[in-house]
Amino acid sequence: MGILTALYYKDRKSPEDLADVDESLKQAVVKIQATYRGFRTRKSIQMSAEAATKIQAHFRGYKVRKNLKHSSSLNDLRNSASSSCSNLSSQQDLEKHVTKIQAGVRGYLVRKRHSLQNVAAAKIQMNYRKYKSRKESKTKNQ
């Protein structure tokens, strides 16, 4: 039996007394435990995915910094030889890249806020279900 059943029947003295437990209660307990295990597994997978994403981001940053080191001397030569027309095009490229970065950050912030709202909604729903369950058990006992 699971921990929920043991807690529910803590006033009973021996495991043999659990033999007469209502089958629907056993099924309910198994369903709750299965739901929790699924939640825990999904959470673990999500955390692993987030960790992998961070590792990938750090590695990409490392590669960019490494490439910048090698290309900095080339960029110095290009900048010294560039004309005003090429400066204008590089300014436009810079604006495009800055806009792209800003869009990425804004998207990240929206997704993060949405994730926090989902967590808050799940907590509210969980507490409401607990309240509803307690209320139903009180009415059954009376």
C-alpha cells in the first residue's frame, strides 16, 4: 500500500486490517500516486532540457568569443580600410542584429512570465481541489 493509504488508516493496528479496504479507495490512491509520479517525471525531464539548453548556450558563447579572438585582427584591417558607404551598411547590419537580440530577450521574458503564471494557476487549482475534497469528505461523514 502507498503512503496515502497508510496515513488514512493509521488508527488500524495490523496490515491484515487493510484487506477490507474499499476497492475504489485503493484505485483512487493508485491514481493519485500515478499522477504524482508522472508529474515528477515530467518535471525532471523539463529540468534536464533546461540544463541542456544552458550548456548549449554557454558553448555557443564560447565559440563566438573564440572566433572573435581570431577575427579581431581581421576586423581591425577591415575597419581601417572601410569607406563611409561600408560604415553605413555595417550600421544597418548592427541595427538588424540589435533588433534580433531585443526580440529574443522579449520573447524569453514573455515565456518566463507565462511559465510563472502557469505555476501560480496550478497551485490555485491544487488548493481548490484540496478544499473541495475536504468539503466533500465532511459532508460524507455527517
